[in-house]
Amino acid sequence: MLVLAVTTILAFGTAAADTPPDAGEILERLEALEARQKQLENELAERDARIRELESTGANGRPAAEPRRELPPGLTDGIGAPETEIAAETTTGGPRTPPAVDPAPDRDSYGLFQPGGQGFKLVDTPHGDLNFSAWAYIRYLNQEGLDDTYVDAFGRERQINQRNDFQLNKINLYFKGWVFDPALRYTFYTWTSNASQGESASVVIAGNLSYRFAPEFDLGVGIGGLPGTRTLRGTFPYWNKVDNRTIADEFFRPSYTTGIWASGALENNLNYRVMLGNNLSQVGVSADQLDNGLNTWSGALWWTPQGEYGPAGGFGDFEYHQDPATTFGIHLTRSREDRQSQPGTEDIENAQIRLSDGTLLFQPGAFGTDGRVNRATYLMAAADAGVKYRGWSLEGEYFWRWVDDFATVGNVPVDSLFDHGFQLQVGSMLVPNKLQAYLAGSKVFGEYGNPWDLAGGLNWYPNERRLFRINSELLYLDDSPVGYSSVPFALGGNGLVFHTNLEIMF
């Protein structure tokens, strides 16, 4: 090779000039060619090593790298947990967009962290992926400021179990992603209520499947939330409070059931979700307890004029909008309910139909007589609106509920019920990304009492992440018509409640 280089240089020198180059010039050119030769040999050696590495990888069962398959616009790797209350949707509260992931050179990658509650991507292959995420919180609850007893609208006195304890209140584990086709998504989860251990449905293993035909039409089947109020259209856990609603929202709302639903994002930033389900609340209810009619349906339509309202369209302006952001929504739910298809009073996310004094509609002697209601039709409407600007948020919702068409045994003195009420929440980021203060209150105008609540709280975000916070709240109850062990308010509660929570989701 060196002889060839000398011959080439001499030939080049002879053709390029009338006089041949001197010996020094020839030596300089030889040294340059030798350096170039060594560089090429190193590059060839590196290439051979890379080829051997790829061949070895293939022998172990992993295919060579290929271009990443992009998801269709608006498609995610799948989440859909309850409110997916566990659900964490992105900017509009409508269909989710793909989460940001850590960059990776190869198609197959493991353990990548995805922000925004999407968790860790454990597996990523051409045939599907698997993501793991979790949500949990620890709560200290003190209800010693409540009265010992309460008296309902019919003069019956009942004891209140005042609590003062620590609880690892809930743990939810999610496995989600897509399989076979990026549009075919799955969500499987374990949903626990440790404060209700020993009760039915204190641990739930459930999930759903969905197929995204287009951003305007996503079809799902499995366990999901009936979108009867704003807190049930996928805003969880982006709330001011930690895993509890105002008492008016809790009193009027439907819950989770098995069914089929459709959702999507339409033009002009309009979103919808409609669902056909088994009953108002199937958590803790077996199939044998259900009637043979699919007569529960619910729908929501909401508009975000600016195109976004923060992650999942949730409460509070943690994102500190520099321009006003607004949202408007309407909801309608109807269900023919049967006495035997009701969840237990301590079941997680239970939703029983109650009188405004807290009395269960279907319990024997509910109206102070020997009669009993066996079946009834529930119809509920809600309208909500909200605005966020520079850390401030003002959000409200109004509820209307009709219960009629009673099927009774014995003497029941009424044949219908009508109750209405509202909730209002105000929030302010006192320190951007660090500290939020909020007020939340609600009132029910009912035929058997007008209960209300008012809460003031602080959220501290130690590492400036929305889904890791310490929350403390002081709550005043006036004859609460709702309550069970996984929420801070007690049925019939009258007085002060304090609770503080450490919440994390990844």
C-alpha cells in the first residue's frame, strides 16, 4: 500500500508541475496518507465491532433496532383509571395526548419514566407496550370535633363514630398500554380502600379496553365512571382536595359501573362522553343482584374555548395560566334503580340514593312508616363552569335531582323527590409551583333538610410536581347527608373535621 501511495504521489507531482517535487514534499505527503490510512482502519474496526454486537443481541432474542412507530394523533398508551378517578388526562379534559418520554435510540426500551402520572414504560415492542403507574396517599383524620349523635328528619337519633387515626387510605396500581394495534388500548388496575378493610369491595381488580377509531370517536368497554358530574369526567386526581368531594357533589353524583361508552374531541374544542351501564354504582354489587334491564345511561358535553384547561381539565391553576382559560360543561344521568342492586354503605365509591337528611331511600321504614321503596327512577342534571388566570381559579357547579316512579310495599307517604344544590371552589397559588390555598363549599336544598359544608386547605408541592403534595384541610359540616370510611366527612356529621394527606402519583 505504501508503494502504491509513493507511485501515486510521483505521478500526481509529474502531471501537476513541470518540475518534480523535492524529497521533503514527498515525505510530507506520505505522512499525511499514513495518518488517513490509520483513521480508516480504526473506523472499520469500530464498524465490525458494532456488527458483532448487533448479531449477538439478535441471538439473544431481541431484534435489531427499527424506526419508532408513531401513535396516531391524540392517542395515548392507555390510562382510563377511575376518573380514571384515576384517570389523569392531559390539557383539555378530553382525549389524551401522548406523554413525553425519555429519548431512547432503540425501539426496545425498559424503565423509561413518563411524567404527568403516566408512570414507567416497562416494555416497548412493535406488538404493544406495557406501562406501570401508581397512586396512593396517607391520611391523618381527626373527627373529634363532630357531635356524638345526629337526629334525622323523622326524629330518629343515631350515633356518629368519631375517628382519630392514621390510614394508608388508598393504593391504586395501574397496568396500561396498547397491544396488536396502537389504537387498541387496555387498562387493568387494582383499586384498594384500606380504611374499609373487612368490608365488601375494599379491594377491586378491574379494568377496561378501548379502541380509538379517530380523535372524534373512541369506543370503550369495562368498568368506568358515569360522567354525571365534573369530577366523573376524568379530572381525577387533579383536584384541590385529596380524594374527596364536597358533600353536594357526593350527594348528587352517580358512580362507577360496568358498561360501554364513547368519547371524543369534536371541532371548536368541544368534548363529549356518553355511557350505557348496569346501574348507578356496581362496585361491590354482584351480577345476581342486578335486574335484567340496561336502563342506566349518562352523558357529558364540555367546551374549553381556549383549547385547554390544564391537565385533565382539573381544578386549580397550578400551571399558572398567563391568559384566562375557561371551561363549561353539562351532564345528564338517568337510571332505574332496584333495592337489591345497591352497594354497601361502606363500599368504596358507593353511590346510594339518599334523602337530604342522609336516610337511604331503599331502607325499610325510610319515611318513618312501615312502607318500603323497592324501585325508583333517578334523573340528575348538572352544569359547571370555571376560569383560571395567573394562579387563581374560580369553579362552580349546580345540581338538580329528581327521584320518582316508586314501586313500593306498604305505606310510603310520597311518590317523588326533588333536591338541588351547588358547589363552589376558589384557589390561589400563593407561591407558583409550591404553595396553593383553596376554599371549597357546597349546599343541598332538599325536602328533608338543607345540609352544607365549607373547607379551607393548603397544598404544598415539595419538588414542584403537581402529583406529589402534602395537603391539610379544615372542614366544617352541617348535618352531612353522606359519609363513609374512605372520606373525611361522616354521615350526619355536624362540626369540625381536620385531616392532612401525603399524596403521590407516578
